[in-house]
Amino acid sequence: MGAGKSTIGRRLAREIGWRFVDSDEEIEAAAGCSVADIFAIHGESIFRDLEKRVITRLVGEEPLVLATG
């Protein structure tokens, strides 16, 4: 957290003409709530399951720069 993955990822994606995706943002969109809420309400195991499914879906799509948690 706070290492610059999203900042650098966006710059890289723009430079090479690929789409940038933040996995946490995609997880939040899929779950309809924040990562913090997923952990608080459902626990880490449910979050990790969502994370795995979202990342598996994303890497099967077009080339992209992916920032993971």
C-alpha cells in the first residue's frame, strides 16, 4: 500500500497504449462495496476468492497493465 503501483501502472499503460486496471477497484465494482468492507463483513478468505476470480478474468482479456493489491 502506498508504493506507487497505480501511479506507475497508469504511466506505463499510457506509454505503451494498453489499458490500466487496479485489481482492488475491479474487486470493489464486482462486490458492490469497498475492500475494507469485504474484509470486515466477509473476512479475508472471501476477499482472496474474489481477488482470484477477478484477476483470472482480467488476465484472460486484452493486454493490460494490472496493479494488484
